[in-house]
Amino acid sequence: MPKMATDARTDFGFEQIPLAEKAGRVRDVFDSVAARYDVMNDLMSGGLHRVWKAAFITWLRPRRNMHLLDLAGGTGDIAFRFLTAGGGNVTVADINLEMLAVGQGRANGEAIPIPDGTLDAVTCAFGIRNMTDKEQALSEIRRVLKPGGRFMCLEFSRLALPGLAGLYDRYSFGVVPRLGRIVANDEASYRYLAESIRTFPDQDRFAGMIAEAGLSNVTYRNLAGGVAAMHSAWRI
């Protein structure tokens, strides 16, 4: 891998920070909110995140012989749903030990400690936007998939109904940080999370990034008018 320039910078929400600092800053955010993460997800989405995850698992179609890697798997929500739906083996990888402790490995999605071509599926739900080098993460995902293996991503995206953008912004930057302060005692982390959604590529651009990483048959489905989107792709 080419050596990164020492002055290289990347986004941390709306802030630009040295590239080398991002992984640690993201780790601090999620270590801080781990204990109240699932409660906050329910409050912020009105429970919708559970509907989105159910749709995600339905589209994945777990099978008994399927070995899944769930990247940025946090508290294990996707992994448990995968097993309940009839999936086989599942490995959960997350850079945040506090999140894994709540869910009861440690891995960075940009350097997956798994041999080439060994997995039937890789999923990432609400995690890839926090990775420093998204292109490298997608390349790693392709590397560890078997030929015929599938990548699926569930992530916040862009509203397909622009008339709601103002209301959505007021909710994201007004209500969500206040909820973070009251429920998780951490307003700054939830302000970052709202900002990180705005800096993440939209549905079509992210689909293009997946294709550029060498994955094929890239498609996506919007959820809640584009508040979130599911992307699906295959290693041919």
C-alpha cells in the first residue's frame, strides 16, 4: 500500500482533520456512546431502524451454509438477526471494543484479517461512512469474498424527496444532539454522527465506488424516502 502523505486530511463530520487521527476519533465516539447506542437508535429513528434491518436481512436471504462477516458490527444486531433468520456462521468485526463488549476480534474494515476468497457474504450496517479510507474498505471486502459472494451495505443516504430536506436538517442538527446529551450524556458525538451522514456519498455515487472496487451487479433500494439506503453487489 502506498505511504500516505503526512499532511493528508480527511473529514470528521464537517471538520477536516489529519488522516491519521480519524480512526482514533471515530473509536472515541463509539466507545463513548456504546452503553446507550441501541436505545438512542430507537429514539432517533422512532424504531424505524429495526424495520430497515429486517428488510436488509430479508434481501440478504440467509442460508444455513452461509458464512457472513458483519463489519462494524457493533453490538451484534445484524449478526443476531442473521442467525435467527437461518444463517450459518457469522463473524462480527468492529474497531470499537466497547461496542463489541455490549454485544458480546477486533478489526478495522480497511484491513480485514481474513484470507482471500473465504466468505459467502459481507455486510456493513451504518458503519462504512465512519471509515477513513472507504475505497480501501471496499477493496478489502471484495478480496475476502468468494467468487459468487455478496456484499450488502445499509447506510444513511440522501433524501429522494427534497421538499423534506429542511425539516430533516432541523431534526438532525437540533433534536438528535439534544437527545444525545439527555440520553447518552454526549451531545458532541451525536452532532458528529449527523454531520457524517451529510458528508457520505449519495446513493449513485456510492454505487459507483462499489463498482470501482471490482464488485458487480450493484443495485440499491431506498428506505424511508432515501433517509437510508441498502446497496447490494456481487463478486463475480
